[in-house]
Amino acid sequence: MAFPENFLWGAASSATQIEGAWDEDGKCPSIWDIAGKHIENGQDCHTACDHYHRYKEDVALMRKIGLKSYRFSVNWCRIMPEKGKVNPKGLAFYGDLVKELRSAGIEPLVTLYHWDLPVWADKEGGWKNPKIVEWFLEYVRAVVDALSEEVRYWMTFNEPQVFIMSAYVLGSFAPFQHAIFSYKNCLRHMLLAHGKAVSLIRKIAKTTPQIGIAMASTVYIPDSEDEAGLRDAAEKSFTSTVGEGSNGLYMDPIALGKPSKMLRRKLSAEDLKIISAPIDFIGVNVYQPANPLFKDSKYTTDSLPKSMLGWVIDGRCLYWTIRQYHERYHLPILVTENGMANPDAVGPDGKVNDDARVTFLNEFLRGLKRAVDEGFPVLGYQHWSIMDNFEWCSGYGPRFGLIHVDYETQKRTVKESAKHYSKIISTNGAEL
């Protein structure tokens, strides 16, 4: 089976990681702008890739690569620098970006929250405060009202597992708190914000919206593909201690209207009705399999390569994520992130020969093709990321991009992996 004619071949980014201009045109600081000592080598995201000033150049490169779509996030801090105050200059920037994408024939896919919580909201408790649901809805209303004539695809949140668990329990991501007793409250507030935002978008969007959420989707690859092996893998991916925390805890209330075991006493019937407002697709962010997290797994990583962040590279996990998510939730799947970190550099010939990423693309996209061939409804594939960028607490060392960025000069160089991906796109996957 061939890839659908309208398959969304693309690449992804997030506002904090590429935009820079952290204090320009009325923008307030986010929790990542003040992360300070938590960032590797004392770096910050204040300039990043300077995409705020260079977005036309960047869209031209996307067009050169042949992207059919581009997933980006809107920065809450640009839109609402104060509680209750909408910033027209922030909305204008994203409006101009969307117009530039449309002119280039690129479908905009908008993520409403990719971790950039305004400092003003954090000072009032952030996701621990139930009022954040209404603050978020006010922000969503402003963005959807401004952009929905040109934007059809919306994602409410990116990886809530990370910005709730890592930020408020592990304390490893901004705002770097160990608020373990508030964890379930944070999760409830996020789920309610998601459900209410879905209903709001559905109500006010000026073009018929396609709405989803992007999940940090780590699943277990079956030890065998017989019935018992498939059942065991699905159990581990969604309802085991590890799998529930990664997948079922968040998606079961959203897509099934049912609380996972951990939330049975936290979510009321009314909560679940709000949270389970129908969505059109599930976004999956896929980097490595969950198998190494399980002591009883037969899986071994001894012969498998790893990225520079130590993440196991096993292309099978993309196929199994698509399959397991669809079989559990019966919704179309959009691959919203998939990529690898590599220490890329521009060579003497002016090229960035990132052979490891070319191999990565081939391996993972063959898994994607298997899913499509077997009839699983996949809407598109967004490679992470369109360009090298600020990798959160790891700073600027890990490079995920299809486009190399010299952070001193802001010079862009299209990598060899981007040229390879361009061929795949131009043949609609036949190159695979």
C-alpha cells in the first residue's frame, strides 16, 4: 500500500527552542527564560536560532527541502505577557508565519503549549493552581480567533508526561519543583485544560479543525508477535507501572473517558466528560522503545546504536507505537516527533555529512511504511527537528536538526539527511 496522496510529510520545532527574541515586542519571560544554572554550560534560550527574525529564511529552506507540513508551537508568553492581557504583536508574528507557510504550500500544524509557561503564571502556582485552566482557555481563545482562518490542525499540549512529571515531581525540567503531593492535581488541571480547549476550538474555529494532542509515546516492543506476545506488550505499554505512567495515565481519560488506576479517586464523572471531548487524532512523539525499563524483557541493547544522548536507536518502535496506540484508542495517528541527537558539524567541503541520521531515517520510516502498508491510519510524519536548537537542560550540544545552525553567526546549512528526506518526500515514500 502506498502512502496517502495527502500524507503530511514534515518537520517540527517548538517556540522556546528556536525563536529567541525572549524579551521583544511585549513578550514576558517563560520559566525556561529564567532557568539559569539548570542549563548545561550556563547557556540560555534568549537568542536560540533567532527564528523570530529569520522565519522567512527558515520557511524558504523548508520549501527547498519539500516539506508538505510544519509543526510549530505558539509561545504563551508572546500572546499573554500579563494575566488577562492579549499582546497584538505576538499574535501578528504567528499570523505572519502562517501566511509565509501557506505561501510556500506548507500546511501549518499548531501546538498550543510546548512547555513555555509564563513566569507570571508560575508565580501563582502554575499547573498546581486550578485557575490555570481558565488562564489557558483565555490564551487558546486569542490564538484560535487569530489563526484559525488559515490553521486547521491543532494540538493542545506537547508531552504532558514531561511538563508534569519531570517538572513537578522529578524536578529535572522547569520549573524544577519536587511537588510530589501536588502531582495528581497538576495532572487533573492539565487534563481539564485539554478537554475544555478541545471544546473551545471546536466551537470558535473559523475553519473545520482537526484536533489532537502530542504524547511522549514510549511503548514496549513485543518479545514475539504471537497472540500472547502482542497482549503482553500492550499490557506493559499502557497498564503496567511503567506503561501507565507513560501512556495510559494521560490517554485513557482523554480517548476512552476512563481514569487509569492512579486517577480513579481524582477524576469525577463530570471531569471525565469534559476531558474526553472527542479528538480527531493522537500525536505520538517516538524516540526509543520502553523495553529497557522492564526487568523481565528479553530485549537487549548490546548490538544497538545510541544517539549522543544515549537513547537507543531501534526503528521498530515507531511501527509498534502507531499500532498499539491505534489498537487501544481507535483514532488516526500523526507522528509528531521522531529524530536523533548527533554531534553534527560543517565539514571542509561545506556539507554536513550526518550519515547516522540518514540511517536513522531509513530505519524508522520503514517502520512507518509497515504501519501504512498494514492499513493503520497514519496522517503524517514530522521529523524532529527542522533545525538544530536549544535542547532544554542540555543546551546547544545535542543537534537534532535537518538544518545545521551555527549559533555564533546564525548561518543555516541544509544537512545531507535533509536532502535524503527531500527525496523520500518527493516520491511520497516510494524512495523507501
